[in-house]
Amino acid sequence: MVSHAQIPGEEFRASWLTTVYNIDWPSTKNDVEAQKQEFQAVVERAVSTKMNAILLQIRPNADALYQSAYEPWSEWLTGTRGKDPGYDPLAYAISEAHKHGIELHAWLNPYRFEISAGDYAGLPGDYASSNPEWILDVGGKTYFNPGLPEVTDYIKHIVGDIVGKYDLDGICFDDYFYPSDIILEDQEAFTTHGNGLSIRDFRRASVNQMIASVHDTIKTIKPYLRFGVSPAGIYSTDPSAAAAHNTTLPAGISGRDNYNAIYCDPLAWMESGSVDYLSPQLYWQIGGGQDFHTLNDWWEAECNKYDVQFFPSLATYRLSNSQPPSSSADGWELNEIINQIQYLRANTKDNGMIFFSNSNLEEVEMLAELLSIQVFNNLSIWPEFGNSPSPSKPSGLKLDRFELDATSSVFWTSEKEDRYLIEGLDANNETTIKRVSYSQNVKLPFDTITEQFKISSINQYGKINGEFSPLTIPTVEKPEIVSFEGDEVSSYQKLTWKYAKNSSGYIVSISEDETFSTDLFNSGLIQDTFIIVEDIMLEGNQTYFWRVLACNGKGCEPSQIDDFFTGFPIASRITSPIDGEIHVPLLAEIQWEMLDEATSYDVQIATDSMFNAISQEGSINAAELPYVSDQLNKWTDYYVRVRGLNEAGKGQWSDGSGFKTTTDIPDAPMFVTPQDMAEFGEDEVEISWTKSDLASGYKLNIAMDEAFEQVVLDSAFSQYKRNYTFDFPDKGAYYVRVCSEYVGGCGDWSNTLQFSSITSSVFNSSFPDLKIYPNPVDDHIFIKNLIGHVENSGYSIAIMNTIGQKVMEKSISSAQDTLFINVHHLNNGIYFLRLVDQNGNIKAIGKFSKL
């Protein structure tokens, strides 16, 4: 547990809010309201975790999430570079953050241009075309060339444009300087501007000049505005680099560095006074080749040497989203970051840190809760920087209503300072609230214990005046309600009251008796002057008593008591399905107790008992019962409820009735015999089908038509019987289908088969007989006198078994009078022959027996 004594009163608590690739914000493009609501949630999360600053990335790729005089609107807002998003995101972000006492710093990438070379060809801000000498292509990515003075001027003008337009709290650069894989792509700039330096020193000098120019630009416009840079976490691995600044490198550290990999020199920036703070990216654990303790101590000592504030960036992105992690491959344990914060507090002069990135506060399990409850625990303000005179003391504190607010606010006057620290105290002089306001007013806290306020001024450098102005809250006045005096109310009506002077909130109380011996409803503290009847969950056709209490830190004062009658229907009761019923059909029939006063009903079916996951809902007139659902999912738990409606509005929902739909629907069977379009030489046919799991039985239909309107058989069978012998009642074609029966009825029908008898149509018809020898037969048959039947080529002999399957086919020519056929492989039994022409027409028939 983190002790209160360890939590400083001045501590920079910030997060990087990344916009490139829409990593943190906005997650939705081309939607102003969605983006605003999402940013509101970011600010509210910062407040709830007791953070005090947000670093918003406003220039990720030489583009703008603000109204820029130099660069196009960012694609990360709309999906299209240069497209106006319909609002100014930076102006909105500043307003929303300051409204909640949160600092808003602008984060810029100084040199990054395209993620892939050619991305912006032909688009707004295509500097690769308009100023090709400005752009370096290194490994297929493009960057502004830091070695060109005109690029330094360009970046300086961009920052000056932002600082002049927006009421920011700071400007910060990240570590995008020279690309680490650069070789000689900047040779031309070096040749022109190198001034005798080595190419490596030239690169570092170019970055140094840009940092100094930006710093001077900021301080010329707004001297109080903080300028920081977040370099990579390792300064250098070359001892001579440190020696040039009269220092040494931390022992045992290895890895990619600032000095030789990306050609920047943070010690030079501090030495020249070009930065107000540094936030090295210490994205490593305690221990190892990039030990957090070792790096933190080295950077902190160097910052102290130059009187530069030190707020390291910590790698919350390395935490496992699930805590504790199931394995080291999932990420760090939460304690790693907590231990790093504790170490910072115990071993650094300036308190503060920046988390990368903001989305981790939501995604990492228990991170936000642990920060809010244990690690940060109370509000902390930003550490002072620089030297400035003490701000003026607020005066004229008073309590009053702010515009049309339903509660009161504390107001004061002073020479306009940048912001104010508000502290609330209870009757025992214990701190109840602590927050910052950018305005000369603050709403009363939403509680009933804060009795006194202390207001202190904070100037733009973060300096707090040594004195404060107190205000003791006066007693709240009684609220005045709008009376009904027993009249009927609808569910849509509001119970309303007037603003009560000095109030911080209201409590609505409703009872069945005017003594209020038992509250049926208690709203708790609310900050409106109304409550909607429908939200109170009252029964219909009943008289209730109500009153309002206006409250503040001195206590609560009650209004007069009033009564009203609810004219909407009472709650009904579901009668079918019965609660807990199973095997309910998928087209469920819903019934309930009818209400005399209801003219219609709403019905809801959900998959959870709280009715958060509504799967179906509908309305029905009172005369239309029962209500039949749409098709439900099989073997699924559902809950149904109903409420009555009339001209006075909506009654309360009935209790939910839970039920489970019928078991799995069996698959449709498949026919084994006969084959489709089979013809039989006998007066009966065996129909058989496959087994279907979960079937309680089978239903067989045989009809004279494919639409099954002339049904000659509609029969049910047990789950064990899957065959039926059909006696042809008449000559002609028949159609057959079968389905699997289960508790919900009949499942899907099988495919439809057609079959017919050829006994009468073949052997009792006008077709001539074929001469077959021998008959019965053992191995071979001879068919004689074919010439009399065959008119031309394309004829064939088809041999079929008794269930209509074709077992052989033999082609014959027009000159062939005798046909020899080997039938040795056929099973014993009766077979039928057909002589068929090229068009499939039967010309002659025959029959033989195989022994």
C-alpha cells in the first residue's frame, strides 16, 4: 500500500495521447461528435485517475490537428489529408481539458514527413514535389532535412503559429530527429552548410540549432510556456560524448542512443538553456542492460546540473493487459510501473512522469484503479518552473448561482491569473476536495460534507501564492416544489422544483404515506431541478407522496410534502411461458394477464435477465393476444417481459419470465432408396432414409404432385423405423419427402424424390418385346431381331434392377441384328431391358432372370 506521505503535492502526471495511426485518439474518423465524446472520456479518465496533464500529438506527419497556417489537416482526423474535420480539435481539446483543471500540451514530431515515400504525392502539403531539397528519403521513409536552415525556420514558424493562436500549457517534441539508418542522403546539405564540422557533428549541430530556435520563438511570444523534449532513453555509449560536457556515462548501459544513432545532443540543449524539461523515454525494467534505476539516476543528475526539470516517460505500453500476466511473453506485471514511480519519488528532485500511452489507462487491467486509489490518491498540481513573482490573492469570495445551473458555485475576483487551486474542508478541517480551475469560479462539490473553501492563485509558471482566501458555506434555503395536489400524472411528466440558494445538490424522496416512514424511492444527490416519473419505477394506479431536500455541506432542508396519482397501467404478469419452462417452440407464444386500463402492450425478449441484450421487441394492441415471437435460436435461454400502455404513458415492466427454447433441431434425413426418377416394374417400392440424431420420430409424405397438395400418405414413424413399403394405388408418378420430428414439431423436409411404376406402362403396353436368350440366364444373354426395331444409329440397351437403378448400358448400331451382353457380374434377380433411341424414347422392352 502506498502511504499518503509518499504522495507529493506537486507532481507532473501526464500521458502521451497518440494520434498517428489513431493509436489513442480519435478511434472514429469523419465524426465530429464521436471524436468530441471520445476526448471527453479521455479527460474524465485523467480526472478520475488524478492525472493533471495530457500531451496531445497535433503534428504527427507534417500535418495538423489544429487550424494551421502552414500545413494541411491530418488524415488521422478524416482519413483524407487536407480534409477539414468540421471543427478545431486542438481548440476543443484545450477547452475541455481546462474545464476539468487538466493541462493540455501540444506534442509535435519535428522532422517526420511520410511513413512511406510518395504517400502524399499530389496531396496538400506535398513538400517532396514543391521543395524536394527539403526532403530526405531514407529506407523508403521521408523526413525533413535537419541540415537545412530553411527547414529550421519552417519548424520555428509552425511552432510560433501554434503558440500565438492557442492557450496551451506547453510544447513538446518527441525523438524523431535524424533517422538511425541514414548513410549519406544528406551529403548535399552537409557540403553546403557543414562549416568544417564532421558530418556527425554537423547533424547534431543542426538539431541543436532547431531546438534553440524553437525555444526562443516560444519564449518571445509566451515566456511562461514550457518547452520540453522527449529524447531516447540512452544518451550515448561513447565516453567522449559525455566528456565533451564534463560528465561520464552511466555504467553497464548498452543500446540505441541519441548521440550516435539519431544525432541529437540533449546535454547540449540543457547546457544552452534551450529546454525547460526533459522526458527521456526510460522504457525498460529495473535491472538488465538498460536498468531503469541507473538511467533514471544519470538523467536526473544531469538535469539538476542545468536546472532543467526531469519528468521521465514510463512504458505502460509494456504492461500486460491482463493482470497478473499469464507469462512474461504477455508483458510486464503492474508492480513494475508502480515500483518505478516509487523510485522516482524517492530519488528525484522534481516529481513527475509521463505514461506512454494514454490508452493503457483503459486497456491494462487495474492500472487506472491502482493509480487513483493508491499511487496518486490525491490531486497534485504541476511543479513550478522558472522564477516569477507571486500571483495576486483572490478576493470577494461569494456563493451564487452560475447562469441557469441548478446548484451554486463559488465565485471570486482577482487580477487574472492563469489558474486557481481550490481546496474543500469538512467540519473537522479535513480536506474533502482538491482541484484546479482555469476560471474564477467553481461549482460546489457534489457532497454534503464540504463546509469551507480555500482559494489560492497559481500563475502561468505554476507558482502558488502564499496566502489563500477562505469561504464558509452558508445554510441552504428550502426548495420550492411545483405541486400536483393529488392530480393524475403520466409517466412522461416531471416532478420539478426551483433552484434553492446555496445548494450543492438535491435529494428526491417518495413514499406511500405522508409521514415518510419508509422511502420507496430515494434519488441520492442529483444536480437537476427535475426528475422524470418514468425513471422512478413507480406502480401505476396508485397515490404517492413526495418531497425534495436541498443540500450542501451544512446539511439539507426539506420542501413541503405533495401527492400525486399515477394514471398509467399497473404491472402485468407473464403466464406463458412459465418461468423456468424448457422446450419452448422457436416461434414462442407469449401470454400475460390482461390489464383493464391498458390499451396496448410492449414486449421485450432478451438473452439476459437484466434485459441489457434485447434480441426482439415489439408492440401489440390489447385485442391481438397472444403475441408470437419471431424465430428464436434453438436451445437458448431467453427472458420475456411486458408492460401496459395507455394515454397516461407506460406502466412498469412485469417481472421477467425465463425460458429455454426447444432442443437442437434434427438435421433433415436423406433418402437411401429409391433413386430420384426411378421407375419400377412391380406394384410396390421400398422407401428408406438415413437416421437423424436428436429425432424423436419421422414424418413421411407421399403425393401425386410436387407441391404436395394431393397427399396420398401422411404418416408418422418412431425414431427406430426408417423404411416403408409403398403399394402403388394407381399408375403414374409419385413424390415423396420426409422430415425429422422433435419436441418443437417437424424439422426441415428432405429433398423431394419422384418415382413411378413401369409395370403397366411397360409390360401391359403397346411396346414390342425384345427376344432374349437364354432366360433365365447364367453368364450371357443374346438379344435377337434388333433390325426390326432400330432405325438408325444412336440406339442403346439399358438394363435396370427392380428398384429402378440403371446397372448397365450397351450401344448398338443400325446394322446390328443380334447383341451379345455379358451379365456374369450381375447379382441374381429380375432385370428389365429398354431399347432407347437417341432422344431417350423407349422403342422396345424386355425382362430376364439372372440365376
